[in-house]
Amino acid sequence: MIYTVTCNPSLDYIVSVDNFRLGITNRTDSEKILPGGKGLNVSMVLRNLGMESIALGFAAGFTGEEIIRRVEKAGLNTDFIFLKEGISRINLKLRSVDGTEINGRGPDVGEGEIQVLMEKLDCLDEGDILVLSGSIPGSVPDNLYEKILERLDRQNVKIVVDVEGKPLLNVLKYHPFLVKPNHHELENLFGVKLQGKEEVILYAKKLREMGALNVLVSMGAEGAVLAGADGMVYAAPAPEGKLINSVGAGDSMVAGFLAGWEERKDYRYAFFMGLAAGSASAFSELLATGEEIEALRSRYFPYF
């Protein structure tokens, strides 16, 4: 089974306002409310690809209830820990003003709730996959992911980590199955400015040398690179298409990679499935459907 963890899920209130102006009352031209969070995005795209997962995380208040209601209505299996105080965050995304966002802080998570999560994860076993993605809430120790990998180190669980900065570097010694920085995050990790695909490959290999089994680097319109556990490097440009919404594209890439790996246990196939899934979501208003992903995969990577 695949498990995803979203420590700080949200309700994303996405609005467009023509001629937005500061200091006056503005009215929306369009609006929608969607459940948000990187782990939830991974679970959503896995479901769209016909794969089951269980979404774990923390939720609180009426917004937490609504997040769970919406994702379960969409067909996800959930096992959230409901907090006694606070509310899950609401993120305002103002699409018509150059991607302007105001993200909520989210509820405080106590040591007791963290322990409950750890106990749930103790049930994972060999053959299971755990996806840890997204930032760690300010109320939670920033070594949470490191502690999870340490705790599961002998259970032979394949663990995916998609987080920025020091929390990513700290888990490498536990040999995560997959890490997925984008090229900007890769630059920040090493304090460099990457010039071209060959330098991306060089630093992806460095992350492998530091312990990660697979390093998947997304590069936006430039495509992606995989430094694989099989010792091979796979690289390809992104399929052609119009960028509509980049939110969730990286999470979709993770889901596509896992779906491809589970289907064939082939890193090359998993890489191209990931690239197709990430691109399909970037070309869609919402997270890509299985049909949209397969259409791109069969058109641009038909040799599978």
C-alpha cells in the first residue's frame, strides 16, 4: 500500500479578480475551493491513475472536517489525526494578480499527536511506500521527517521525501527510495547556479552519493532528470503544451513515478510516467486525470 503524509493540509480558496486594486472592495470574477496539500495531491493523482493510497496527516476544526469530506468524496482513503484545537488553514490564491497567494499558518500540532502519527506509521511493512511531502508546520520539530525515517529504518519501507532545504539533507543518510527537488531547490541545497542539464545531472548524482537511491529533478519547461538506483541517468524535455497551472505538477510527477514503478519495476518507465503526469497537470486547470496522463505518455513516449 502507498501512504501519503500531509502535515498541514488546507482549503485553497482560488479566485480571479479583474482589475484588482488595493484599498478598495474588489469582487471576484471566478472562485473555487479545493483541498490542498502536497501529500493529498499525490494521493489524488495516484487515484486518477487507478492506484489506491491512504492519506495521513493532521486536521482541525470546521476546515479540517471539510478537507476530509472533500477528499473522501473524491474517492481517497484517509486516516487523519484530528486535533482538539485550532483550524486547518485556508490559503487564498489570487490567480489574476501574478500568482499572488496568502497562505494560512495552520493549527499547532502537539507531541501527543505526533506520537499518534508515529504509531500509525509503525504498521507499515516491507512492500509499502510512504510519501512525505510538503513543509513541516512551525509547531512541529523540523526534524520530523528525519525521525520518521529513523523509526522505519529497519522495516524496509520505500520512502519518498519531497521537501526543501535542510530537512531533505538530513534524511539522506537513511537512503530514501526517492527524493524530488526541482532545479531551484537543487541550487539552494548546494549554493550554486545551475547552467544547463549537465550540471543538474552532476548535482543529482551528488544527492545519490549522499544516500538517496533515486533523485528525480523537475525543471519546468526544460523537462526532468532522474539519477536512478540502477546507476543510469534518464533525461528528457517536457512534452509540448500550454502552461495553465503549475500548482501540483511536482506532486503529480511523484505520483506518476510511483505508479510507473509499481506497474513495471522499471526506472526508465517510471521516469517517463512521472514526466507525463507532471506535464499533464501543468497543462490542466486541476490535477491531471488518468486519461490526460496516458494521452501525453503515449504521444511523447510511445516506445513503452
